[in-house]
Amino acid sequence: MYMLRYYCQGSGDQEIFNLLQQIKAKWQISFEVTDLSTNGQYDQAKEKAAYEKDFKPRAKALKKSTGVSITKLRSAKHRNYYVSTPGTIALLKNGQMISWTLAENAIKKFLQNLLLSGGLPA
């Protein structure tokens, strides 16, 4: 029913990966890690594809649930430059993104709270 998707470059942050594994063991919430780089380097095509496929179709619903526009994932100067998709985690319910969090510290806090409480939106 629920799944977490961690967007990163390369293998991502080890602490986040460890938290994801703990959540899976404790709460049976699966996760996937989506590497948006090529050989550990920025790959605009991969980031654009993830943005267009995963975030853009759910833009209004995501803004309503989080209060944050997905345009935060785009550069203010270059509308096609995706500056923040790596370092983002998304919560999916039945394969549909219902929430997302940006930046490693916010992700860690979200995952730590989830690990302690297991509380997910209904």
C-alpha cells in the first residue's frame, strides 16, 4: 500500500538509506532508491524524466498535501534545470505520490518520525 521513493545521486546519503531499511524492517513499508545521475554525475535528462513522470502530474495534489509547490525542484533562473530532485523523498500510496520532502535534514527528520511512530496519512 505505502512505499517510499528516495531520489538521489549515486548511492545517496547512508544515514537516509539506513533509516529506510529500519522502517522497512519495523513497519513493512517498502522503499526504492532512484539514482538520478550517470556515473555519479548530474544527469539533466534523468532528472527531467523523474520530474515529468512522478511530480508534475500530481502537482496540485502535492501542493495541497504539503503546502509546497513542486517548482521548488526547479531552478529559478533556468526553468529546465532541476536543482533539487536528488535529495528528495516521496511517499506513495497505491503507486501514486501523495507527499514529498526536500533536503537531507528534512528527509532525516521525516524518516525518524516515521520510524518512531509508523504514522502515515490515511
